[in-house]
Amino acid sequence: MIQSQKINVGSFKIWLSVESPLPEDIMKLREKYNLSKELLEYVTDIDEPTNYDYDKETQSQLFIYHIPYRSQQGFLTVPIVILLIDDQIITFNHFNDETVKRIFNTELLNTDTSNIETSVLEILKKLSDMYLLPMHEIRHQRKELNDLLSTRTDNKNLIALASLRKSLIYFSSATRNNQQLLEELSEKHFGLNFLEDQIESLVDAKIETHQVEQLVETESEIVTQLINTFDTILSNNLNDIMKILTIWSVVLAIPTIITGFYGMNVKLPLEHNPLAWIIVIGITIAIIYWVIQALRHHRII
């Protein structure tokens, strides 16, 4: 769906918003603005990584920036596309995210910025801020899971913790690539003629994105460490169980061997002694005690 808004500030006049772009929408844009097929492939690919591209023929500039997105499997990241053509700015929002639309409305419809470059940088900065709320939620979930797993190591909670790590892997990759794009902007066509206020906006966007990246990296390290810790605990618990079962197998094998030996239909020592069963039990207990002491001596138990 294509929506158009008039912008009457600075050097840009029109904002064109494309939500959940359909093939016919893309064809209209291609015909109207003479866009290249390669550029439109960038626009429509929801798996496209963070990127900046400048087309000399059409004088268009393409920004692909990744933001967090909530799915049934946890948090993922999706691309937001900003396309600059002359005095027009076109945005592509594949998932009709209300926060993204609110950012565009705030920075484009209600902006006091006198140029399109500063507005784009402010938009990128606010898109980076979108990670803060999911990160707060992830941190809260991580603390709850840590408390639950500290009392009882449950598979359901371990799976939830692994899901958090998967989300953080997506976030880590996206924020790192977003930061790299901002670092390189001043050397691209977009930043060749930056003025002082635009340089300040770029620095602010870099600082904000870097802080988000650091936050994601720190939380990712904590979650990974928690998973490794609980994996170690599970392994130790399994080793303890196997050790106990092995010790019991050794101990219980002793009376089985002795009673089996005395159960044979042959002449055996003490077979005519009325106290033979007491003596056999005593010998069995003595051997079991010796085996247990030997295991303790070797620090097996």
C-alpha cells in the first residue's frame, strides 16, 4: 500500500510511504522514477542486510537499516528501507510496524529540520532506539529464568534461555552492521557535503547506535555465560547420577556373586555348619565395607 504525505520544509517536498509493498506497487515506482531492477531487489528482499547504495544514473540513495521485530519464535530483525530521490523520500516498511510509522511521522511530518540529510540521520538514530524496549524485556526475562533455573533446572526454562540467546544473536549482528553503516556514511555520496549540523547529527546517531550495540553485546555475553553455566551443572548432575549408579552396581554385585557361588549344587565350605548363612552374610558385609573404603580412599565417593 502506498501513502503520500506533503513535506513543506527544507529541501525535500514529498514523503512516500510504502507499507507491505506489493509487486504492482514496485512496478509503479520503477516506472515513475526509472529505478533499476537491482535497486528494487534490495527494496523487496526482507533478508537483505544493512546497506547503503548510490545509483549515479537516477541519483538515488538507498538505506537499508535493521530494526527489532517480535515474532512467535522470539525477537528477530527486519530491514527498513529509506530511498532518497531528488527532493523526495520513500520509505518501505514490510511489516507495518506502528513504532516505525510513528518515527517517520515524528521526524518527517513534524520536523523542524531544514535538510533531508539531517532528517534521515535522526530517523536512523530513532530506529536504533527501537532496540531499547526489547532489550529491557530480554533482560527482565533473563533475570526471571536465572532465578527459576537456580532453584530447578527445567528443560522448558533452558529452552526459553536459548531462545533469548538466539534473539540476541540477531540483535548483535544487526546493531554491529548498523553501526558500521553509520561509520562509513561520511565517506559515501550521502556525506560528501555534510555541514556542521549534519556532522553533529551523524555523531549523535553513531553514539546512540554504539550504546545500543554495547548493551546488546553485554546482555548476549551474560546469557551465553548463563547457558554455559547451566550446561556445566547439568553435566555434573548427570556425572553424579552415573557415579552413584556405578557404585551401587559394584556394591550389589558382591552379594550376588557370593550367594550365586553358594547356590551351586556342589560341596562347599561350611555347608554342614548351622551358622554358615551368618558367616556368609558377615563375609559379604565385610567385603562391601572394604570396597566402600577403597572407593573413599581413591576419592571416588
